[in-house]
Amino acid sequence: MIALISDIHGNFEALQAVLTEIDKIGVEDIYCLGDSVGYYMQINEVLDELRKRDAKAVIGNHDWYLLSDSFCDRSQVVNNTISYQKKIVSGENIAWLQSLPVHREYQGLKMVHGGWTNPLDEYLWEVDKSYFDKVGGKYFASGHTHMQRIEDWNDKVYCNPGSVGQPRDGDNRAAFATWDGETFKLHRVSYDYEKVGALMEQAGFDGYYYERLAVGARDNDWHVSNPQEHKDA
């Protein structure tokens, strides 16, 4: 059995809670579907832990923003937090991110961050069997949407494990999945999101950057005083 985690986004508090639960389950390996960085402050703690556990990861769009001179054209929040993180990330963690592939496969399970048309930035909000017919194979997993789901068409099965660090489905608990070679199972675990907010405040970021953690909200589905200032998607 393996664990599938995704979209940690520098939320070390959530990652620790998930890893504790994973250890209880007794998985063989951890696969990370990208976006270990972005949004929250403890990116070195997150990346150090992933490297320590020899997690097998793919690169996500936020990871790419951190490594490159590119930026997100739909979110000033992303750009502001990535700019901060570029100043604090360690050289060892940069090297690890640079080593990550776009695709991974484990015993027939095909994995990317976004989708198979655009591995870094395709949102698989709605997919059907015909999409995966074009990819080939039976088992598929990706992240990026921050929304847990399993779609089973018998000869094709897709899983999104949800987000460890920033759930967006109305459930504020950290999300992950397990796979035993045939069956996916979704998991949730509580963590101290208020500590994450306190760390963000200490780093100089206002409540807009972390308020969603309390309710597991999607982008602009929570109150802000000046949403135009923080345009996020």
C-alpha cells in the first residue's frame, strides 16, 4: 500500500498530522503529486521532511514558480507568497525540487500534478472515461484542484487525494489517499490551522492569505475587506 499526498503548500502543521496518520496505517511509500511549496511559510520544514522520508514526488505549478522566473497570471496571492519563499528556501531543497519529474508511474498507477494534457496546470474538474482512454492504462492520480474524488469506470479509475495544506471542499481537515494496487481510499485528518495563521502573521501576511484554512474554502468563497487587492484563483 502507498500513500498519495498533494498540494501541501508549505503547511507543515497539516503535513505532520497526515504523516502521523500514514504511519499508523503502515504504508510502504509516499508519493507526492506536486505543489509542496506556495501559500504558507514552512516550505523548508515540508521539503526537509519529504526528503527525509524519501518521498517520490512530481513537480507542480507552484514548485515551478519557485524554481523559475515565471509567475501566476491569475493570482497575486501566489506571486506574493512565492516571492517571499524564494528568499527563505534552502539550497538543498531547491536542488531536490529541480530533480523532480513531471510524470511518475508505480505498478501501473500513472501520476501527474495537473492533468495529462498539461501536467503542471490542467484542472481536472470534470473528466470522463474517454479522457483516460487517450492516456492509456487503468489507474490514474493527480492533484491541483484541492478537491478529493474517486471516479471508477471499472476499466479506468482516477483519484485526486485532495490537498494536505489547503482543502477547498468545505472540510478543513487535511486530505490524502491510499492505494493498495487496486483500490483507492480517501482519508481526512484534523490539524492546528490556527498555528499556520499565526506564522503567516509573523511573516507579515494579513488574514486573507490564511482565512480559508478554517473552513476549507475555495478561492474567493470567504469574506475579505478588499478582494481586488488580493485577486486569487
